[in-house]
Amino acid sequence: MAHIVTPWEVKGTIDYDRLVQEFGIIKLTSADLKRIERITGELHPYLTRGIFFAHRDLKWCLDEYEKGNKFFLYTGCGPSGPIHLGHLGVWRFTKWLQDAFGAEVWFQFTDDEKFLFKDLSYEEVQKWTHENMLDVIALGFDPKKTHFLIDTMHAGIMYPEAIKVAKKITFSTIKAAFGFTDSNNIGSIFYTSMQTVPVFLPNVLRHEKKPCLIPLAVDQDPHFRISRDVVEKLGHHKPAILHSVFMPPLVGMEGKMSSSDPDKAVLTTDDPATVKKKINKYAFSGGQATIEEHRRKGGNPDVDIAYQWLRYFEFDDQKLKKIHDDYKSGTLLSGELKAILIGKINEFLAEHQKKRKQAEKIVDKFLN
């Protein structure tokens, strides 16, 4: 099945090499990684494992950083349902970038987008905005260097900038980029203008000219292809971007995880028994039909979801390599591999859920 990758729909087996060509993005090279390591003293596993695989203007962004013009980070969340593990990859990496580069984070909650594009009431979207903020805070972002922007709450500072963006974007550009038709509501047509604002808003508020670096999942790139053209016309720098692959859904390697099917996605609020049940029941296996055949032929970690998910949660490269090799040789069985993943995720979620409860007390620190 040919892939479909838009900000609102991801289907099929994703061909990332084809996406690089289609989107006009640039693959990260070993030289890029060495440069990041030279500056920060370390590399995040998501870089060494190719989870973040492409970029726009990273070289320029790092050039500016080394001249003393530090970048700020911009990423976000569309609050339309519970947070699942697939959401966390970009945010955990953003947190590492914040720590490694001493960067401020501007985190946008696009409540307007979800109201306009989903069959949800405004009140439902606000409920999910609050719930999603708790998950972001639980990841350990520095409240002194992290600023939440909620599009409707912060419209007073965002809207004046959004109309400047909107004036530079034609309806035909939006239709071509997103496949909109005359039946799309007029709010959805305007929405890209709001998503563009955080690219330069910190500079407007502070009368600065700092670079912006956006870590995102690659399906969000079309918004920023438009943004990059427009912000330059408004006298701002184009944002640099780091693109990640999708964490695959439990049921196989096609598409991406979705909150709309919570039975087949692991949520940040799932208890240990639910995690175990979901992974054992739904996680696609790369193993053989019988134990004897598996011992003889070995498993395929490239399509095995338990192994693919461990790439996001087991940060010890040696442990991960041993699991990979043992599974491929047939020494490690599919059920044993799932058990390793279940243990790792439940360990992560126990800590995350504890911090999520504590986050209730400090939400205001991120909204100032």
C-alpha cells in the first residue's frame, strides 16, 4: 500500500526515503551527529538510532549557536484525546535538547485546530488540553525555560501576528498543500497562520533575532514548508527543523499510533495490567509459528513491534543489541521479548504517572 502522510492522516508502509524526496528535506549525516556530539558532549539514542532522521537548516542553526546566538525550541500537541507512547518520542527528545543546549521551549497546544478539524466540542478540547499539559510537564521540562502557548487562551498575543502571516498565504497555497476543498470550514483554512506564529513570537516579544529549531514528527512538515516561506517575507529567520519517524502502532509497521483506537495504543495513564494485556494481545510479532521453528530460524526484529518499541525505551545500546541478536538467532522467544518490553514500559509509566499527579500543582508556572 502506497503511503499517505499529511498532518491529519498517516497510512500505509512509510517509505522515508521517498518522503525525503517528496518533502525536500535532508537526511542527517554522521558528520551532523558528530557536530552535535562535539557541542553537547553526548548523543541522544534517538539520533544514533535514526529515529530523528532528517532536517532543514540544521547546519545554519548550529552555526548561529556556536556564534553565541542560541536557538529556542518550538514543538507542540494537538489536544484531542489521551496521550499515548507515540506522542512522547518528540517531546522526550525536545527535553534532551533543552538540557543539552540550555534552550528555551515554546510548547503550543493547538486547541483551535482540534476544535476545527475534529468532531469534538470546545469543552472537550479544553479538557484534553489540561490532561495533555500534565503529560508534557511530567517529562521534566524546566518550568523556568518552558512556555505553554494555548492558541485560544493566548490569542491576545498570537492573533496580531497570525493575521500578518495570513495576509501572505493564498487560499490556493493552502488547498495545494493540504488537499482542502470548498467544503472545508473557513477556520481550518486560517489555521496554518496560528501554527506559524511560535516560529517567531519569542523574538517579537523580546525584540530579538534568535533561530528557532522545531523537533517534529515528519507528518507535520507541510505546515512549516508554508511557514518558512512566509516568515522570511515578514523579516524573520526560517525555522530549522528536525524530523522524526513514527513510532509504529501495536498492530504492525504501517501508519502510526492513534488515540482514536485506545485499545491498540498504550496510553500514559494505563495501569500495568492493561499494558501487559495490550502488548501480549496486539503487538505484532516477528517470530516464527512454533517455538521449534523460531529456535531454528530466529525472529525478525525489523518487523517485531516489541523490539521496535524497545528502541524508544531501552537507552542502553549494549542491552538493546543483545536483545536484537538473541531474537534474530532464535535464543529469545517472542513472548520473552514482549515480557522485556512490558517491564520496561511499566517501569517508565510508574515514574511518569507519579510526576503527572505532581504536575497538577505547577501548571501555572508553564502558562505565565
